[in-house]
Amino acid sequence: MIKVSIMYPNTPGARFDHEYYRDKHMPMVKDRLGKHCEYYTIDKGLAGGAPGLPATYVGMCHIFSPSVEAFQTGFGPHAKEIMADIPNYTDISPVLQISEVVVG
């Protein structure tokens, strides 16, 4: 199992519409990936590691897929559509990481 993490750095003055991301963007991504997305989670940044520090990321999602190849198979045909939806909820450039899930 792999986890694809898409993280949006908490940038002063940047825009991030959590409701759109939760209610429209990520359900669309799940629908397009189909069986290649077993499930996903969404995080909303609240605070940093020390009192008074802002969250490192304003928002992020984690998509769980059987393998890198499965994710790429599901994402590839819909990449343009998914990427074209990003300006509808943010002006932040996302950071992406693919990880192996060691303990789940």
C-alpha cells in the first residue's frame, strides 16, 4: 500500500477554500481514480509544533492506493482535469510525496 500526500504550504496571503476542497475537489479525484484510490483523508492545518506557531501546511490530503503503478494508472487519464480544478480552491503550489505505508 502507498500513500500519496498532497500538501499545501501555509503561505501568508494565500487562498485555500477548505469547503470546496472537501466537498468538490477530493470527491471528484476519488471518482476519477476509481478502484485505484482505496480511500483518502483530508487534513486542515491548525497549529505548528510550538505554541503560537502557524501550521506548516494549511491543508493536505492523503490518497491510499495499492501501488505506485495503480495510482499512476488511475491518475494519468484524468491528470489534466484534476490539475485544472486546483485554481478553484487555491493559489498555492502543492508539494507531493509518495510513501510506502509501513504500519496502517
